[in-house]
Amino acid sequence: NYGFPVYSDHHFHIGYLIYALAYYAQHYPTWGQDNIERIRLLVRDVSSPGTEDVYFPVVRHKDFYIGHSWATGVLAGQRQQESSSEAINCYHAVAALGEALGDTVMQQTGQVMLATEIHSVRQYYHVRDTSRVHFPPHIQDYGTIGMFGEENVFLYTLNWPCAPLEYPMRHACLVGIQIL
């Protein structure tokens, strides 16, 4: 369950559903309008836009101070996120679904979450000329990290061995999970 019952990775898993809904509603707008309340319920789990929602927290996984999301739910321990690409996918999907449904608040919430996620990922996950100083020398050569933790950056991913001499190779795993 990847921690789903304790709110881990909701923006990853639900993001794929929202993405599918966005493009289905775009091509079948009547279906989208007929099911808009059910669709909004799912979207609110990861991107409820305001404090007036008594059922869902404001943008559940987003940390607006640092700019990116945390995948960990309500478990004790260090917050972390390994797949920036899935967070970006989710927030793109929220914006696209808002556009497809004609819901400006949903669309703009997704756009803000997407823009801040991309900006932070470029700073904290991808080694670039402008962010190189953030990373220790042994990570600079990889071009990206595997996982960002509250107190650490990691050169591996949680569930894949990514041994350098085994398939998939370490670099492919690190790059793949950040750009899928």
C-alpha cells in the first residue's frame, strides 16, 4: 500500500488518476460535468485550496516554505520525497483538470503548486550550474539525487537496489525517477 492509509504518497498515486480524469473530461465534457462532485472529492485529497474545507488539509503534501512536496504522511520520522516527477505530474494534472472542467480555482491551485514544485526541484533535486553549490562533490557528478530528505539527500531510491553493475543501473534509476 506504500503508506497510503497513513497519507503517504497520495499526490503520487492519486495524481495518475487525476491526470486520466483531466484528459477524459477534456474529450468528454458532459461526463466531466455530470461527475464533477466526485472528481472534486478526489482532487481535494491532494490539492484542497483553502482552510474552509473541513474534510481535507490545504494542499496535503506541499511545503510552501521550501517549495516542494513531502511524500511521507503522518508517520513519525524524517520527511522525504524521492519522485519529484510524480509530484509534478500530479500538480500538472490538477491544473489540466481544472481547465477541462472550467474550474478556475482548481486550475490556478494546480498551476501554483506546479510552478513552485518545478522551481524547487530544479534547485534541490537537479544538479545545475546555478544549484551546484547545494550538493556535495560526490553527488554533483550524478546530475540528480535519488531522494530528498529533511536532513539529507540520498544517492539511491527507496525500493530499487540500483546497484551500479545491475539492471537498472544506479544512474538510470536516479534520473528516471526524477524525469519520468
